[in-house]
Amino acid sequence: MATVPVYCICRLPYDVTRFMIECDACKDWFHGSCVGVEEEEAPDIDIYHCPNCEKTHGKSTLKKKRNWHKHDTGQNAEVKPVQNGSQVFIKELRSRTFPRLEFGVEHNFVTGE
């Protein structure tokens, strides 16, 4: 009888609907919700250590930010910008509607024709 591999501290099998992150030390995979990592935060993590590996390898480290001005949204600090191209970005984009334009793509913005 074949066994299904299990992951994370919860020891459940892989679930495509849940965000997971790999520990850079032990190479195990963890559900973000089980280890306190949100999917939106993952692109900013340089080295991730799971709760077990944190004890021997130290805390996870974040990537060094360049161009901080690009991340200044002028919004409340609790509202985080969404990473371009991420699943959250795509979901957010699909949920939006855009007003219909009065002119076609061929409209010339210089001449107005």
C-alpha cells in the first residue's frame, strides 16, 4: 500500500490550494498559515528557516530593499502593496472592472484622432 508524503508541522499531504514555503536549511515544506508566513511576505524573504531550524540556524532573513521609494504607497502601514504577478495580484486584478473607453486602441493621444 503506497503512502502519501506529508509535509509541514501539521504533517498533512500537499494541498495545491494552500501557500507553502520551503525551509532553506532542512529543505522541508511548510504551510504559510502553520508557520506564520503570509504569501504576500514570501517574495521579501531571502533565507527562510522553519521553526525547528531557527533554533540552530537563526531567524529568517529578508532581502535588502533597493529603491524604497517604489514601495512608498502613501497608504496606511497596515496595507501592504501586492507583488506584481503573484497569485494575490492576479486574483485582485481579475476581481476588478474597468470603465469602458470612448475610443479604441488606435486613438492618437497627440493629435486627438
